[in-house]
Amino acid sequence: MKNFKTVTMKTVRFNFAAAFSTMLIFCLSITAYSQNEVLVLTKKKSGKEKTIEQGKRIKIWTNTGKTYKGPFAIKDDSLIIADKAAVSINDVEMISRKSTGKKVLGGSLALGGAFVGAGFISLTSTLIDTGGWSALLIPVSVTLATGGVLIATTGVILLTTGKKYKEKKWDFEIQKTGP
């Protein structure tokens, strides 16, 4: 009886491993053979390429002066922005995209600068009220409070601006990825 259970457990382990391997190969082959379309921006001077995948948030300015903002999808040769409008790739005048790193850095600077600025503004107020020898620290405190406010302003600027790709300097095209 003991040998029968051992053989059965080995068989079960082998069958599980075989089934798991088959499923893994099946899943990998689906991803390998699936085609995905991406927006490729190529710099005219250097040939440098930037790739933007579907679903990413972008802002588009068209030749007619309209702007569209939101996540995009690709259908034929058109960009569909947040299910609002289909814009032909030939009508795009400029594309703007904010990087995740820039968002994180901007948020950190804005928050950190706001805390530093508020802290030193509070310290300056306390030093003014105290008077005496502490009044000598007021210029230092005001300088550090100004630095905090400038850091916060830099963070807000980073949060609100993105890289702009203009048609004059960049070529826009839709490419298929995959085999």
C-alpha cells in the first residue's frame, strides 16, 4: 500500500507540472503573437523615437485648433481620445505627455516646499513676536521661507507642464508591435 501512494503522488505531481507548463506556454504564446498598436513619435533631425502605448493620458492639439485630453486608443489611422472624438493622425499638430517621474518629482517638491515655506514663515512670525536677540535670525528665517516657497512653485510647475511634441520637429505615426 505504501508504494501505491508514493507512485500516485509522483503521478499527481507530474500531471500538475505538465498542466502548469502547458498553461504557461499557452499564455506566453498568446502574448507573443498578439499585435498591439502604439503611437510612435520620431524626431526629424536625429531620428530619435518615443513610443506611447494605448491607454496613456495625452493631450492633442489639431490643425483646426481643437484640443482633446485623456487616455487614447488607436483605431485604423485615428486616435480616439477618452471616447470623445476620433482624430486622424494627419490632423495632429502637437501632442503633450506628462511622464510619471515628473509627476512624482513635482508632487514631492510641491509638498516638501510648502511644508518648509510654511514652517519658516511660522518661525519668522514667532521671532518677530519674541524680539530681543532672536530678531537677528529673522533675515535667515525669511530667506529659508522664500526658498521653501520657490521649491513649492517649482513643484507645481512640474506638475502642470508636460513635454510637447510639435509636428514641425516630430513625425507622428501608428505602428503595430509584435510578430
